[in-house]
Amino acid sequence: MKRRERFGGILAGSALLPLVLCVVGRRESRSGGRFAVADALDHPVPLLGAAAVLLLVAALVRGRRDLVGGATAAVGSAGLLCALGVLALHSFSREPSQQTRTSSPGRADHVLVVIHRGLPGDETESQSRQVRLETGTGWSARRWSVLTMPERFPGEGAFRSAAWTAPDRITVTTDTGSRVFTVAPDSGEPTLTESAGTVRGD
């Protein structure tokens, strides 16, 4: 019995690993984070589900109906149900997207990414544009958020283009204005340096 309890304790303790990986993935998914790590680990639903399964198995292995075993089973069951519910909701609400990638004329490891979320035939209000910058290579490559904007009607700030206008300059243009971002040569971080007209975005 002690061996089962010890093994159950190990399983319960190992449930912390998916939670730690989830935290690391969320941190790296922020602007300037390492996108290879974010893409690999920023999946909270399956990671939380894995932690819940480990807790449930730990409770079953321990086989003791005490306070610790009951709490472990309750937390594991609640976590698993929540993970399954969010996964089902996410699978139905996943919005389609298209993206274009353009390397800087001066540096192949600086890539401008423009993501169009939604389909061309969808309602304008349900579409959006996201402009990103990827810098570096391998595990140290980073992803920067340049600008995110909802799709707008012509004459109200409709997106026109996001392009390299110099090896270290990105210009985002709408039909009511433009923004120019300069890319730092050392860190690769894009910084807003010029603005003309009105460009509504985050």
C-alpha cells in the first residue's frame, strides 16, 4: 500500500510539469518572445488536460478515500471537464486565416508576416489584420507584434498594405493614413517612428 501511495504522490507531483510548461509557453507568446518555444508550448488546453489526467490517475493509484485523495480527484475531474469543454468550443469557433511572409531586403532573418483572419466573403466586422515581425533563427528567433487592426470599410481606415520600405523599416498603410516602424538592429524590436493620418489598431 505504501508503494502505491508513493507512486500516486509522484504522479500528483508530476502534474506540475504541464502547468510549468504552460506558463513558459504563455510567457514566450508575448511580443518579443521566442516563437519556436511559444508554438511548441503555448497550448494551455491540452497541457491543463494532461495535468488533470495525471491528478485523476494519481487519485486512482493511491486508492485512499481521505481528504488528499478526494481533493486530488475533484481537482483532476474539474480540470479535465473544463479542458474538454474549452477544446470543443475552440474547435467550433476557430477562425480561418491567411498569411503572407516577406523577408527584409537587407536581412533574410527578418520576416514580415501579415495575417488576415476571416474569409474575404465574411462580414467586414468579423475580419482583422495582424502584422508581425519574426527576427533571428532557430530557438532564439523572436516574434514581435507590430500592429493589429479590425477590418474596416473603404474610407474608414481599410487596410491596404504592410511592406518593407527599407531594410529596417516597415510601413503599414490604410486608406486614411500610415505608420512607419523602425526595426532595432540589435534586438530586432520594431518601434513606431512615424505616423500620418489615422490608423486605428492596437
